[in-house]
Amino acid sequence: MSDSNYHVPVLAEQVCRYLITDEKGVYLDGTLGGGGHAEQILKKLDAEALYIGLDQDPEALTFSKKRLARFKNVVFYHGVFTEMEAAMQLANVETLTGVLLDLGISSYQVDQEARGFTFRSDVPLDMRMDPSRQQLTAGDVLNHYDYRELIRIFRQYGEEARAACIARQIVKQRKTTPIVSSGQLLKLIDRCVGGKHLKKSYARIFQALRIEVNQELELLSSALNLAVSKLKKGGRLVVISYHSLEDRIVKNFLREQENPCICPPELPECICGRQPTMKALKPKLIRPDEQEVKKNPRARSAKMRVGEKL
Ligand SMILES: C[S@@+](CC[C@H](N)C(=O)[O-])C[C@H]1O[C@@H](n2cnc3c(N)ncnc32)[C@H](O)[C@@H]1O
């Protein structure tokens, strides 16, 4: 498979521009994927620099190891990005010059039908990013979570207005037949949602299941805190997200790091003593331009934010 068939890196030029502050620095890529960003960044780094590439998907690591084989300064690590401390220990480093998180899934993962991330064909409901370590699948969620839990994840992670109706259909259906394929799930959603909103509801329910199966939001919040604690002064945290729930977490995180004071506003001066740890670089929100979206439609929802360690 060609490198661009695996995944086209999003906002690649901007990632390099904002992330690299020292050509001999130590960089951690928490979402190595097909190594697209990594390759662009490594081309700009000195041979003395170190690049730690981490991904939880074993297939992504196999692919990117081949793609990046010509670079001798890469350390690969299989695990979730909240294991960044262990990856740093393996690479024998204590601080980082930059951290990149390009969230979500790669085009390759979406296109592999057996992984169950797509609703565009009838696939098994899996959605685990690391089938070698994770047990819980999307099918398990649908067949075993109780009615209230299903409503919660559809509302909280999918922002789906018809969450209760869809959950009710699921609970009714599974009493007679387990729900194992995306085709079955789509038919249940069809019973609750009308015409022009249907595709959006499919996408919302699939997003909710993927977030639940992979604990995506919890991992993101922990990784942001870890990254700040590992960055050296002037080091950059670059995060690209693809839906509003992730972007909200990143935006609020940077805001709190920039202004951590928790004193009541009526106090004339700060007494809590909390000091800022990061500043959000401007522009605060970086989006792909029309040309990039035309070439790579999967970039259309991307939102990039950058923080600098103080
Ligand atoms: C959008 S792709 C990254 C693409 C990559 N930047 C490139 O240019 O090829 C996201 C990747 O992050 C991985 N991933 C998502 N969440 C993760 C997590 N919590 N820990 C480690 N890897 C994760 C996925 O397995 C996927 O390979």
C-alpha cells in the first residue's frame, strides 16, 4: 500500500512550523498512525534529534516502522498515549521539546471493514483501536450496557437528540437477537430518525460507540496533563482534533493552563497563588484551507490548537 493510501497527514506544514522549536530536540508523537506527520517532521530535524513514535494500533506501528526505516533516530512504542512516560523511559529521556497529538482514527483504520469503524458497509461492530489488548467491543456495549447507560453515551459522546428512542430500540431488539453488525444497528436508528438527519445520526451513534470503546476523552484529558508536565520551557503541545467534544477539552485545557487562578472575581488580587503553565499560541484555532480540504476531504473537520510551556 502507498503511504498516502494509508493516511494523508492533516495540516502537515502547520504542524512542522508550530511543533519544531529546536532541530536537535526530543519530540513525542502520541498518534504515530501511518507516520505521515512523523516523516515530514523528521525530514526537518537534525540526525541528533530524537523522535518517539507511539500508537496503540499494532498495524499502524508495523506500517510506520517500514515507512520511517531510513531514519535512525526514531523510538517506537506500542501503547496508549497516556503511557508516554514509559515510552520516554525506553528512549532514555526526561523532558520533551514537543508533543504532537493528531487524534481519532486514520483513513486506513476506517477503510479496514473488519475493524468496524464505518457505517458505509455492513461490518462487525468492533471499533477497538488495539484489538491485541482491548476486550470490550462496540457489540458488547450494545448488547450488555443497560438502557440508561446507552442513553448517556449516545447523548454525552454523540450529542444525539434521539438517544432515548435509539436506546429503547436496541434494548428491545437484543431480547430476541444479539446486535452484531452495523447493518442491524442502522436499521434500529432508522426507526427513530427521519430523512435528512439520518446520516448525521449514524455518524453520531458510531462516534459515541467509538469514544466509549476506546475511552477516548478520558485518555485525552490525562495525556494533555502529562504532556505539560514533560515539556521543557518553550516546548510546544500541538493537538489536532476532529470533533467538537475533543476540541472543547483541548480549548478548555489550554485556557485553564493559561489562567489557572480560582479566586472569586470580587477579590482585588489573586490569593490562590496558582501560576500559568502554558500560553495558547495565536491564532488560537488553525483550520485547513479550502485547497487542503479539496485534496483531502477527511481534513474538513480538523481543528488544531497549540500551547507553549512557560
Ligand atoms: C489520525 S491518526 C494519526 C495519523 C498520523 N498523524 C499520520 O500522519 O499518519 C490517529 C492515530 O492515533 C492512534 N490513537 C488514537 N488514540 C490513541 C491513544 N489514546 N493512544 C495511542 N494511539 C492512539 C490511532 O490508532 C491512529 O493510528
